[in-house]
Amino acid sequence: MAYHNTLLSQIVKLVLRLEFERLANKVDGRRRSNAMSRWSQILALSVGHFASRESLRDIEHTFNTQAQHRYHLGGQNISRSSLGRINEKLSYQFYQELFQTLYQRCQHSSPRHKFKFKGKLFSLDGTLISLSMKVFPWADYNCKKAAFKVHVGLDHDGLIPAFASVTLGKGSEMSQAKMWKFPKGSVLVFDKGYNSYDWHNTLTNKGLIWVTRIRGNAKYRVIERRDTSKYPNIISDQTIEYSSSQSKENKLKPIRRIGYRDPETNKHYAFITNQFQWSAQTIADIYKQRWQVELFFKWIKQNLKIKSFLGTSENAVMTQIMVALCNYLLLAFIKFQSKTKLSLQQIIRLIQVNLFSRRPLSELIAPKNSSQPPDKQMAFVLVRN
């Protein structure tokens, strides 16, 4: 019988150990030789996510009952005190850099988005993660609750996060988006929370295409109207320019406004973009794809451990969230490499119940159809005399 490492060991091996240690030395510097390592930390937190462990004690107990697998995992003995200490002390910035490394690996095997244009398509958004005000008073969001905010730029090639950051709940989406560097020719789609006209102008100057919804109180005048008879759901297609005094001072360029009626809900939407060549229906279809980032947030909240936390410090919470995003990229990489038809949710469910099983990961998520005939000696045959 062939020997196999545990599923957990096969998953974490997708993180190249040499790159991992080099990054740890860069971010953390020299540490005590007997201190808990970064590798042991990511093993413990990954078990927390994949196996839905509820506490540091729960993770410690899980590892202690699987001590025979520790050698193949390459980690140290896990204790709740050491894990709690490292989550508080070692900077979560390490996992932000690891996240970018994993994304670079994923995008080489991810499938393309469905549109014909060559540039990448990104959806930008943020989501709140509510916390207890009593436990996390320093994360004050309003008078009733505390919160963190996860900001994501979702790459539609494979629907994987390309940019991610974590801030306190009052953190601005715009401040994070301005720090992200998108490839030239990319298409960005975002909601009205990112409606900074100056930023839109900056994106245009950088050779980026953007699609969003116009503010309800926007002041503008129509410069040109286009025929919309070819598209039954397109109400209007106009070139406009903002008419407020501030817009004139900032010398904002003319943009395109598209009126669209959703045939399913009969609701009316007004989109704006700096792309004048594509059809109005294409612009509307691009904005519809923004819903994928909402589904992404829903998925990670349902399937990874980011709604209850193993520590109460800011660094511990941000570390746990960034490890969750790294785990998501590992799952996506497994899906892309195996070319399985299983969804990510089906994959993580299989991993949860087989985390310490010794069987090939590839056969678990993409089982081969056996063409061998059944063994007749194992069958019961009734013979009539």
C-alpha cells in the first residue's frame, strides 16, 4: 500500500517552505531558537480554520491527539500559551506579504473571466466583521458595537482576492483602494462608496477603466446622447460632464452615463464609466459582476473562522483574518490545479472531515473512475438447483 502524508501536510506544502522561511526572516528578524516558529503558527491557525476549532485550547487539544503526525507537518509542539503569545507579538504584516506571494502563484493557473477584453477585471468592496464591544473596546465602531473591516480587490480570473487589507471598522474604503496598484488596462468595478471624482480622474490618467453607479445628488449636464434601440434594457446612453464649481476647479473629464432597467426586478440603475467604446449592455454586465465580491465575503464568513477570534488584541485579530485569506488562496490553488468540478465549499467540507487522513489530496477531490470489473469472489450468487 502506498504511503501518504496527511491532508493537512499536503495542503501546507503548497506554501513553499523556503520562500516562507525567507519571508519570516525578512519580517521578524532573528528570534530565539526555542521560540514558537511562524510555520507552527500557520499550521495551528490553519487547523483552526479548516477544522472549525473554537479556541486556543481546542487547537492545542487537536494537535496533542495527532502527535504522530507532527514530524511530517514540520511543526513544533503547539501550546495555547505560546500560540496566544505569538499571535499578539508577531506582526500580521507577515501574512499580508505571504498573501501576495500565494496570489502570484494562483493567478498563473486561474481561469479567465468571461468578457472579451484582455485586461483584468477587479471588483472592489469592503465588509464589516462585528465584534463584542465588551471584549474589543478599542475597536469602537459606533455606540453599540465594535468592528473590523476587510477590504478586498477581487480578481475575476478565478474569483480570488488579489488585494486585501484589514482595518478598524471606521477605516475608509477609499484610503485602502488608493494604495493598491492595478495593472495598466485593468477594469475596476465598485459601488458608490468609492465615488471620489478626483480618484476617478486619477484612474483614467493611469490607463485604467472603471465602472460604478452615479450619486443621486450628482450635478451634471448632458453633452451627447446615443441611440439605445439595439438594447431593450438600456434606457439611456449619454456623455456628461459634472457641472459643480468643484468639478470645474479639478478639471474633471467628461464621462459616460448609462441608464439600465433590470428585467428581473424592474429596478432602474444609472452607471457611469470612462469607457466610451464598449456597448452599453457590456458596461451593465460588468457592473453585475460586482456581486461576486459580495458572494466572496459571504463564503469566507460561512466557511472560515473570522466571526469569532482566538485573541483580543488588534494584531491577533488581523493575523487570524489574513491567515483565513491565505487559506482561501490555497483552496483556490488546489481547485485550479486539480481542475475539479467541485465547488470550494465542497472541497473544504471534504478537507474538514479528512484533515488528518493519510490519503492523496488529488484523489479525494477528483476521484478516478475505476474501470476494473467487480471481484466475483466477493459477490453472493444465488444458484437455483
